[in-house]
Amino acid sequence: MKNYELSYLISPESSTEETEALNAGITSTIQKEGGLILKSEMPVSKFLGYTIKKQRSALWVNIEFSAEPEKIAVIDSYMKKETKILRYLLVIKKPKRQIKERRERKEQTPAPEITKEESVIKPEKFDKKVDLKDIDEKLDEILKD
């Protein structure tokens, strides 16, 4: 069995008895075909974004149910026959994707604090100045070998 969601708009000209009878007819059709109603909402008045069959408002109903895919054609044909229904949408409701839990970061050991004096590099090796003559002599010694 798959889960389905049926949303439909009922004409606002119908009385409350007619809308209740229509909702009861739809739910009984689903149950006759072996469907199981999971969630059903009461009709809610909505203003439409554009006119549908010359209507600017409608009663919106949403039903979630589970049924065999072969039985959906019967429910679909029942919805097409009803004249009080302005529009309907019957879709397969996929289960929500489970979000993986995030791993928590391991606490890192804090780095040792460096003082301002330690952060400055002292040029201890470069205190002694070298003459150009000393460099020439060293090069000559290396090249003679």
C-alpha cells in the first residue's frame, strides 16, 4: 500500500450539508476500495489566486490515506464525476527523508599561549657582520677542492 494525499476545492455556493455529504462520500469511496484514512481535515475557506469556474473563493479540504495503486483509478473517476468539486489533486505522498544527525566536534586541547616577547624573532645568529674579503677567501677554498 502506498500513501496518497488528496486535496480538493469545493464550490463556495454549496451548503454545509452538501459539503459534509461530499466529504463523507469521498471518504466512504476510499474506504470501500480498501483504503485507510490516515488524516482528514475539515473544510477551510480560502481565497483563490485566480478564478476557477468563475469562483474567487472555495472550501479547501485535504485527506491523507493509504491504498493499493490499482484502486486509485476508482477514486479518481469518483472525483471527476462530482460537480461541486472545482479542482482536485491526487499525489503519492513520499515519506519524509530522515536527516542524519551531525557529529559533534571533539574538543581540541587549547594551544599554549605565546607572549609578545616570544613571538618576536631575535636575530641572534646575525649579530656578527661578515666582510666581503672573508666570503671571497671561503669561495676560493671551496673552488680549489
